[in-house]
Amino acid sequence: MDADINFYFDPVCPFAWMTSKWVRQVQEQRDYTVDWRFISLRLINAQVDYDTHFPSEYEAGHTAGLRLLRVAARARAEHGREAMAPLYAAFGTHIFDTAPGPDNHRTEGEVRELRGTREFAEPILAEAGLPPELAEALDDESWDIEIQQETDEALSLTGKDVGTPIIHFEPPAGAAFFGPVISRLPHEDSAVELWDHVVGLARFPGFAELKRSLREQPQLAAFGVDADTVGKQEDWHGGSRRQQK
């Protein structure tokens, strides 16, 4: 697919989801085409000891993300690349834009693990207009080859010390960058202005990095942060809340 933007996402990354919503704003105003591609946080961290480097719930979350990407890979193979936009939108809406119910007593780890199950995936597939039986791919590791290839492709564009999302603008020769990581969704009238600033900077051949590790919790219902609230600030490292205990 020849697209104006290649957007590499992991469905369980909140910052990828927030950035993707902004990219959809820009897409509508600029009439861009977007190819939604895969990058797996679980595969990126395959050699990492989760117990010593991440908060306790991260392994379950990243594993669920890989399982959902297997479903997405099968959906793309059987229903075409055009199926990715509504499927990712449905994943993100249920994972991040839906607040936990008052009767939800699951731990954060249990919530994240649930995202990698048929109970979670099947209704989302139906909502995206896809057959629920695609959820059979959750346990099919043969899709990991394709997901690994796209993960490697994304990292080859930016280097390996990054997280998600990765955006490739005007591929194959255009600029590629990690992020931008945003915690708030811009207003419609400023979305394109922000985009032009980011792309303009990334297009400069000598540009390498502009970064701060302090991040606000994103304005997403899953975090209990609404559009009128500024999320709590946290210190992130290497594209995640990685920690060395």
C-alpha cells in the first residue's frame, strides 16, 4: 500500500493511541492516507527481565498487545489493509476511552491480561465489522514472524532506543520518528499546525532528538483523566515506565 503516512502501533500503548487520534484529525483535514502497521512492545522487550525492569502489570499488558496484533495480522491478511483503521479504532476505544465500570474489581494486571482473551477481542471484531472467529489468532504464534518483521522495519527507521508509536511520513524516503508523545489531544483548529511543526523539524537532515522524560498521564478515560484535567506527571525512561529495582 502506498500511503502518505505509515503509523506503527501497539494496541495497548496509551501514547500511541493518543497520537493516533491526533493523526486521524490531521488525516481528515489534509486528506492523507494512513497505513496502520504493527510494532510489538512485547517483542521489543523479548530479552528484558520484566520482573526487575518494569512495573508488575507490564508483562501481562505487553503480552496482550502481542496477542491482539496476531488478530490484527490475520484480519489484514484475510480482509485487507483497509480493515486496520476501524479495528485499531475499536481496540483503542475499548482499552483507553472506556472508563472502568463501578463493579469492576479486577487488579490492573488482571485488566491488562483480559485484553488478550477471546472474551475481549470477539465483540471488538464484530464492532469493527469483522468475523469474531478471527480471535482464534490470539494463540497462533505463526503470526509473530510478520509482527516481528514490521517491528524490525519500524526500528530500522528510528534506531532501537524508542517506544511507540513510530510514524513514517511520505515513505519510503520521507522522515520517520518516534512519537510525538502527547498527553492531550489538540483542538481541531490547531491539530494541523502542530503536525506541520513536528514534520518540519523531523525533515531537517541533521535532526536527531528532542526529548523530555516527564510525561503527564494521558487524557484518557481508562486513566480517569478527562479532557478538562491535567494528568499526574510521571518520569518515563526509554519510551516506557521502565524501572530498575
